[in-house]
Amino acid sequence: MFALLRLPIMILTPVTIGVIAQLLFKQGMMQMGEINMMSKGIFLQYFKIFTNPWVFLGLCMYFLSTVFWLYLISKVPLSFAYPMLSLGYVFVALASWLIYKEPLSFINWAGIVVIMVGVILISQGKA
């Protein structure tokens, strides 16, 4: 039973952690406000961003996601694993819609369906 669940868990772990990182980034940037690229104090602005607890935690989560990703691609072909990262878009879009009340248009929903069909097709290949 565990062997059957092993590959999906190996794939969903870095994807899910990456999604959590994106949500933490969003939370931090909601506190920080918009970035002004023309500001004279752009380096100070980025210092404040990277030291924001939410953004910093998001960076830590991305690092953790990378650790799991490296493990995954040591076990399966990159041509199989990499397209699975597109699940991250699906999860981020749905989480943003649920948590932040961000709108999803018909086109967004259609894209989510296309991504899911693509992931299903790719998952039928040899891992």
C-alpha cells in the first residue's frame, strides 16, 4: 500500500511546500505594501522585505521544498517530475481564491482543467 502512495507523496511534498511558501510571501507582502523599483531606498526596501517574518518563513519553506525536490529528481526522470510542478499553479490559484478572495475567471478555471488533464496524461507515462 505504501509503495502505491510513495510516488504521489514524493511529488506532492515539494509542490505543497512551495505553495505554502507562495502564500507566506503573499502574507508578508500584504504587510509590506507595493515595491517601488524607482525608489532611492530600494535596497533598504528589499532588506525590510527579506527580514519580514512571513517572507523569511516563505524563503525557508522554499529551501525545504528544494530539498524534497532534489530527492524526487534523484528517483524519477526530470521529464516526468518537472511537469508535476504545474500542480503548484492549481493549488496556488485555488488557495488564493479561498484565502484571499482573489477572483478566478472562466479562463483561469479552464486553465486549471487543462493543467490537471496534462498532469493526468503525464502521470500515465513511466516514472
